[in-house]
Amino acid sequence: MADIKIEIDGQIVNAKAGETLIAVTDREGISVPRFCYHKKLSTSASCRMCLVDIEGVPKPQTSCSTPVSDGMKIHTQNDKAKASQKAVMEFLLINHPLDCPICDQGGECELQDVAVEYGSDVSRFSEGKRVIAASDIGPLIQTDMTRCIHCTRCVRFGSEIAGMMEMGGTGRGEDLKIEPFLAQGITSELSGNMIDVCPVGALTSKPFRYELRSWQMASVDSIARHDLTGSNIYAQTYKGQVKRVVSGDNEAVNETWISDRDRFSYEGLAHENRLLAPQIKVSGQWKEVEWDVALDFAVKGLNKHVLNNRKAHQLGGLASNTATTEEFYLMQKLLRELGCENLDYRLNINNLEQAIELASNIKLEELESIDYALVIGSNLRLEQPMINHRLRKAQLAGAQISAVNVKAFDYNFKTNHSTVAPQEIATLLAGILKCILEKQSIELPAYLAHVSSGELSLELADKLLNAESSVIVLGEHIVNNAQAAGIAQLVTEIAKRVKGATLNVSMTANALGAQHANFVPTSSGMNANEMLKADMRAFLLLDVYPEYDFHHASSAIEALSKEDVFVVSINSFNNDVIAKYADVLLPMAAMYETSGSHININHDIQSFKAVVQAPEEAKPAWKILKVLADLLELPGFHYENSTQISGELAHQSVHEHNQNSALALNAKSTKIETIWMHSAYHSDVLLRHAKSLSMSKIGQTNIASMSASTAKELSLKEGDYYLGVPVDITSDMADGCVFVSSNQATMGGLQ
Amino acid sequence: MISDNAKKQIDTWIAKYPEGRQSSAVMEALKIVQAENENQLSHDTIQAVADYLNMPGIAAAEVATFYENYNHQPVGKHIIRFCHNISCMLNGSDDLIAHLETKLGVKTGEVTKDGLISVKKVECLGACVGAPMFQIGDQYYENLTTDKIDDIVDGLK
């Protein structure tokens, strides 16, 4: 686009030919009122509020839909422009109720702001106003459609960004209503963004309803930590409580959108199950005590059980993947100073010998410009919503996307979907690699000699070879595949051959932070699963909830509950399971209550401050670990704030993992494989306590999907339960496997 | 939900548009399905049309609720489609609609007890020159008066 000069209100400004006038005025900081225009959505020019006067054009023009051209002279403030804007405002206010005092949008309402500037204080309209009956569109969004001004931002958000058109305009003229068609209401995993884009009080946050006025709250920027994106957010607080979360802008990370999970998880902070005071177990009875008593008890217990007898190798440290990078770092430093190498955050993996090692070497923004993506083993839309959003943008721009999953998941963009049983994934990938090597006339390694490339392998190999830029995305459903490590190696190999990128979404939350902080055992230490089997004397746990976090849930609980095993458990929430095995409970600050950093898929280290103070006696985990280290008389823990830890961490070199250089595929499993995934709104402890999310359709997900033949083999029918989860027999599933998506604990499930 | 016959008819409309643009046939598809369902569309039939054309239900509902040709309530054998837009209104359509309602003993949107006639207010039918006017079937009746309306309605069987 050519550079041109235009004149706005007598001021010469530079612009690109063809860009819209409103984009120029926004860039130049010239205020033009608008309702329907949104920089990330298509132009509808329906509200007419942005009318301006352009010299030589008889009628005022909408600046959101007028492309600029060289020499254009625009007046945004002259009589003609002002008169048009005023007239539009008067029309918009005809049907809009003047109920600002009881409207949740009051104080942060675009209509209110513009009305103050352009509106008249007296209405000439004496007829009846239009009223629209209230409707319930789900637990997250409160509607009051009488206030709707038909800007259609929510409708366009649904069809253009969320990829599912749920809202629409029905009726005509004064009967036009913005509403969802389906009785189930709004179900998108990004639905909360409709609240942010709504310029009036028609769509507001339901959990936040009637809570506070926007000006009463302090808005603090923070980072959401439920997935690999680390979306930028603003946490809005009042009297030490997070009251609402809204999206922040960061083009490189989340643009301007956030997932519902990031938006509504704060509700869990005030849950009654929060652990609020240190507790110790004395002769089987829990007792609330002061911090120094609890810490002293913990230190004495650790000394007695392991340290005094030089048995640090019988101590184990386990942490949840939601910890901050600083917490991971401090905990591994503490354990290693004690001479303990047994530490792990990879709790949900069946066989850590087969742990996935795969690089993520493409940035979120770059995902948009790929022309081919192969997604393996991921229901990306629910598991990593913002990564899915970037791929969707790539697809809309013309990229082809293939998905290889056990189930035909509902992606919100066009995919070539193949359902493949977990047992066959490695063979499929080996087949792809073989095709590629053959086409590139490269000698085949031994392990590919007996692989036969099926039709699907050929097709996917062709697509990868023909793509200018490709990415292979490996998801969480693969972590417990019997051949997981081999699959990851094949993916790396294939990507190398086609000069494509890889994206490892087989882990989530702050798993990259854990790796960065070396929170993985070296060869002399035990991994999570080994610890469960070994003769341990003590455990230090950081926000671990074994009934959900562990793949081997009941073995974990058993190992922790063993007699004479001393368990120091640092937790943000309490429950009966923890109470049974722990000896000391130390209450920790949850998300939003602690400072630290999160590492996202771009490898951006995004740091955040504590937004609110932890309730009652709860303390940030880094402080607990620091004091614990001091009391254990370990050197080098003189930190005053988490930034000092980050500083030290920055100079730390990351251990290279022993990569198996020779690729050897493990034998494939022959039994029916079960993939257990927590539903998207139950993937970490804060989410599990967020009330409104749990009530939403995604939060209610609890099904065990299987094909008819698998069901027959398992002697199950519709209405039965599989591992405690209702059976869903569907033709969308590959044979020989079950896909569980559940909001329940893994307890009693997989072993 | 959609009969094979209706599907066949809809397919001929889909064929008129470029591949992948089957949703362009939504207006005809709704019309065809409505004709098979006692001249009205329900939530479910709209969803069925949307599914058949691979478009969101709400997008089909937007079309079905925008145009007056689609009925969302039971209708009579004859539908009197009374224009109430500006030209007709200025020429007295409000009074004539009231007269019609009294005569038939129904409100607009309702059906007479014998199921013969229903009255519907519609947007401009492009016959302002003959305002006030209404449409029954394919026939326009213009320059209406109370007497003229009585004659027309009495003639409906």
C-alpha cells in the first residue's frame, strides 16, 4: 500500500492508501465515536456513530468503512460531523433504556461515554420503548438485550473469532433481536470475549453481576497460567479480592482475546475449600497452629525421617505443573541442597521412560502464516484455545490442516480429520517418515525397513512435502501412548526432513517453567512414578492433588499414605484425600496471590506481581520454600522477593536431557487403550473450584466415548459407566480405544 | 425432518450456486420445507434446513425471521398479508386492519376458528401506488376500502 497524506481537522497525517479512516484516526489519537467498529472484527458500519465530514462528498461518511485516498480532507469535529453524530446518538437512545444506575456496564460503557459527549439532555421521543424479554444464555454471560444497540460485535465475534456463530440477529426493523438460536445458550470456549466487545450493558459478566462499579476496582496486569499461552490479563480487585478478569492486549501472545478458563477461574479463589491456616497432624488429629510451629514440625519431621540418617535419597519432591517458575526453581534448589535428586512435575504420565521430548520452535504469531499443519492427539480448541485460534486464522487464510485423533473432535475450522487408534499412531508416523525419505531418495534407517506406508501415511507425507511452511502439533492425548517417546522422535525427524516446525502441546500450564528451572530428576534421581514404587521416607509436595494430578492416582495416594512416610504438603486447597496422607499442611497463595513468572509456548518469560494478598495465613509458596530452606540451615536462600529468584534463575543453565539418539519404537499396545483427559475446566485445582465454569456446558463434560465395536468388546452399552464415567457410543471414535473427557477425579480410574 | 422429495427440490437450488456455497439456497430451502409443514416453520425445521445446508442454525433463523414469507405460527388456508408500511399507513391501513380483525374475530397473527383465514401485517409489498393494499396468495388487492375488504373476504372459500 502506497504512503499517502491526508488532512484530518487541518492536520496533515500519513496513511496507507486503502486503509480505513478510523484506523488512521485511532493511530493519530483523534477521537471518533464508534460502537460497531472493532479492530479485530470485520466492518459492519451498522451503528453509524463514526460519521465524519469529507470535503467533496455531499453526505457524511462512516469512518470505519471509508478507505482513505491521497489528499482527502476530513473533518471530524465540524458542524456537519457533529450534527450527524448527535443525530445518530439520538436515534440510538430512542430504544436504549436509561437505566445506567442499575446497569453493570455503568461507568465503563461506551454508549454512556459517547452520550455524555454527543447526546442531548432532553429526549424528543415520547413513544414507548422496545423491551426484550430476558433470556438465559448460560452461566457466564448475563444478558439484558433491551439495552442492545445492534452493533453486532458479539455476532461477528462468534462467526469470525470463536468460529461458531451462536449469536445472531433475528426479526426485522424494530423487532430485531440479538439472541442465540439454541436453547443451550452460548457454549464457545471464548464466549467471555463477547462481554468485552459489547459496548453497552447488553452482555455482562454473570459471576460479576451487581458486584461493583468499575471505578471502585484496581486493575492490575497479570498473566493467566492455565495453559501454554500465558494470556495477558487485567485482574480487577477490590478490598483484597479478585472480582473480575478482563483481557489484556499482547499481539504476540493472546492478541486481545482470552479463553473463558482464564477469565472466570478467579472465582475459585474464594472457595470454601481454600487451605487458610497451617495445620499439623498430631496422633492422627489435625490441629491448626501458628506458622513457626508448623514449619518447625515440618523440619523436625524431615530431619527425623530422612535427613538425620543421611537418607535424602528417600525424600521425594513433587509439584503440580501450575507452580511458578520461581517456585520450581526454589524447590529443586532446596531438594538438591539436601542431596535429594528425586523431583518431578510430570505426574500424569503412565510411563516416564516414554516421556515426550519435543521442541516447540514456532511462535504463536508465526502459526498464522503456515500453510500446513498436522495436529496429532489434541482437542486443541478446548485444551489450548489461543493456539487453536492462531491455527484457525491460518486455515482461514488458506492453510490446510489435518488432524489425527482418536475421536473426530469438533474443531472450529476446516480440517481433514482422520480417526486413528492410539496403537496405530506410531506406525502412521513411521509410514509418513518412510514416504518422505523415499521421495527424497534418502537411505532408510533400519527401524523403518519393515514399516509399510498406508494410504493415510502417503497422503499426509505428500501434504507435508508440498507445504512451504508446516508445523506438526503433538498433543496431550499422546503422553500415555505406549510409544510416546518414539512418536515424539518421529515427529522431530519428519519435521526436520520437511523443514517444518514442531509444537509440543503435550504438556500444559507452566511445564516449560518447570523444565527451565530443572525441575526434573537427573539420572541419579527418581522420577514421579519411581518414587511411588520406591521405599520413601518423606515427601515434599507443592500444590499436588493426587486424585486428579496423577495418572497412577490410587498408587500415589497409597504411596503417600504409607505408615512412617512423612508428608509435607504445601497446598492452596484442602480436601479429604490430602488430610489422610499429609502430616503438615502449609497454606500457599494461589494464582493471582503470588508473584513469579510463567513460560509460554513462545518461550517468553512473562512475570507477574501478586494481584491480591493471599487470604488469612496463606503465603506465597516461594516464601514458604525459602523459610523452610532457612530452617533446614541450607545456604543461599537469602531472597527478599521473587524477582531475585528470577535473576538467579536467569544465570542457570538448563540441563540437556539424554536424548535417545537411536530411534527404537516400543512395542505397540494390544489392549484397549484409554485416554483420560480432564475436561477443559477441570485441568487444575483453581479451575476445579471455579463455580460458574463448572456449571457451563464444557465444565459439565463427563463422557467416555467409544466406538460400537469397542463397547461390544468391553461389554458396555449406552447408559453404562466406564471407570465411573457415562458411556457414549459414537461413530466418531476409532476402534480399540476409549476417550474419556471428565470433570471427575482420576481416582479408581486408570492404573 | 426434511422429506426426500423436499431434499430433491432443495438440491436443484443448491446446484445453482458454486460449490461450497450451498447456504445461498437457504431462502428456497426454507420455502420448500415450510410448504411441507402446514405452511409454517418451527425451531426444529429451521435447524434441519441449516444442518442440510451446513450452516449455523442461527444464520438460517436470521433469514427465516427477517422475511414475512415465512410463518412461525399456524396459518389459515388463505393468508391476508396486509401492508402496514408508510404509504399504506398514511392511507388508512391501520383502520382497515382493525376493521378486518373485527370482521374475522381474530387479531393479526391469528387464524379464524374454521382455519380458513389468517391475517398478517407485512412490510412494503411495492404497490404504494395502490395503497392501502394487501396480498392473498399471488394476488394483490389495491385501493382497499372497508366495503371492498368485505367483498374480498366473503369470497374466500
